[in-house]
Amino acid sequence: MTDKPQEPELTMGIEEEYLLVDKDTRDLAVDPPADFMEDCKRLLGDHVMPEFLRCQVEVGTPVCATIDEARTQLQHFRATVASAADAYGLAPIACSTHPFAKWDRQQNTDKERYNELAQDLQVVARRMVICGMHVHIGIEDRAVRNDLFNQLTYFLPHLLALSTSSPFWQGRKSGLKSYRLSVFDEMPRTGLPYGFDSADEYHRTIDTLVKAGVIEDATKVWWDLRPSNRYPTLEMRITDMCTHVEDALAVASMYRCLARMLYRLRVANQRWRTYSHFLINENRWLAQRHGVEGKLIDFGAGTAIAYSELIEELIELVAEDAEALDCVDEVQHCRKIVQHGTSAERQLAVYEKAKNAGHNDKRAFKDVVDHLITETLEGCS
């Protein structure tokens, strides 16, 4: 008799990227004091680090076994970074684009990796005034990790829609709920991941680029979902930064539950149906354009379905997994995101309220930044 395969631990790690704004001007802090990052390092150690641009800060949780552990870490990180920034007249905002900042004024961090990136990618890299949330799920077995990697691609647009927070770009309404992806897609080796028959095939593919001298390692492959180069995890990268911490935890929990659901199918000798990149990319665009206010395509039925209906199907699909992972409340919070809107919808509402009150764009965008400063810290005291 064959032993039942050991269920993956599905531990969790969350990385968040924040933009630093000047509290007086509400513009991005182009050149924050070096002491600021030193203060953050003293308080958070290796869990905080500089990002490509000097106006960015990245934090990363340790490995978390439960969603409550992740919540405690993110609340602490946000509050600590905000406190350190306040001493210099700055504040972090958890969103994927700044409402009015100009990309050509930003400076990259003076670090070898980032200097090489700027040199290699030129203006494409310099335009990357964007932030995202990355969620790692621990899957120790390479074969299982590759199998779930191939299947999870289907759900990436669904996760993106829940997270949208980049409706503005350089002082304009973009017309998209996630303009961040349009900027990021200018980079090479981005977008939806490709499927691989095995983990070995994936590594051979990456090694081809490494041996050719095009990239140093797999960290230069920036797909929406990727096997981590450093950890036995699947790293989900498609999502915008969630401004409210509970939204971030809900999206991370849904991703984790979807991974467990697909593993359940695997154990039962079943799997999620595979669809072409062409079709999934269409859903990616619909999520990017309309977020939770739009529709995504049900490829099996051949119809576009309102996201408000799809979220109910997703919640039901992973109900067993949410129970097992003790994150029922977080998964059901996804319903609240759809009902009340993502950060993108809230930012647009603040902007329109200011415009309807007779204020000019400059004042309206400052109101949006003030809203983002406040909401980033809600529930983090």
C-alpha cells in the first residue's frame, strides 16, 4: 500500500513595499535621509530593506504558520516604519502608485544590484515607481510545487482584482484600477508564468539564461507567480499593495487556500483545467482595468461573470481549506472588499469628492495622499 503523501506545510511569508511621502508637500521623498533607513534597520533588523528607488521601503515577515502571526508582523512593520518616518517629516503609504509624483525625479538606491539594474534596463527601470505585495507559500516537494505552480496561474487575475490600488499615474486618472501592471509589464521576463512539465525543466530553462549571461539568477525573472530562488516556496507577485492591512491578509489567505485546494485535487488524482495564456491574459486585463467592479470570463461556461458572483464561488471553493488553515474570517473578508471597494475605488472616491467640492487637481491629489497615509495605519496601532 502506498503511503498517503505528506501535505505541504503551506507556511506563509508576506513582503510589502511602501512609498515614502513628504508630509508637507505630499509628494514622494526623492532623497530621504540615510538615518531613516538606519533607524528602521535598528528597529526591524533584516525584516526591512531599501528597494530599487530611494522613495521606497520593503518589509518582509518571517515564516508564519498562521494568518494571525502574519497579521501581528504586518501591523508591527507598518507602525514601526511610520514612527521612524515621522521623525523626518515623512510617512509611508501602502499603495502601488503615487497619485501625482513624477517618475523622472526619482533616484535609485546606491546599491550594486540596483545600479546594475538601472544600467541594464535604462528608462524602463527608472519608470518603476510602483510597489507590490508578494506572498510566499511554503511547498517543500519540488514536484508538488511545480504542479501547483502550473495550475495557480488561472487564479492570478482573481487575486489581482481584490488588491487594486493604482488608479492614478503622474497626476492623471489612468482609467485602470491597477496601472502598476502596465508599468511593470515594460520590464523583460514579466507577466504570466509559463507552464513546465517538471521542476527540472523549469531549472533548465532558467539555467539557459544564466549560462548565456543574460541574468545572474532566477531573481531576475519577475513573473506574476514564480518558484522562489531562495526558499522552497511559490511566490505570488501579481497583486498591488493593499492599503488596508486586513485587505492584504484577506488576499494572502485566499492565495494560500487556493494552493491547498489544488493540492487536495492532486491527492484525488484530479487537477484544475489548463487554459491558454491568451485566455488568462484577457482576465488579467479585465482585472487590471475594472478590478472588482467588473467581470471575469468563466472559460468553461464561455461567459463573462460579475466579480461579485465569482467571489462567492471562490469562497465556497476554498471553504474546507479556510477551515483547515484557520482563516475563515480572512477569506470571507474578500466579500467585504468587493462590497466596499478596493483601495483604488476609495482613492477615486476621495479624489471625486474633492473635485465636486470645487478643489483643483493639486488639492484633490493631496487629499488622496492624506487618505492613504491614514488608511495605511488603520488597525496597526
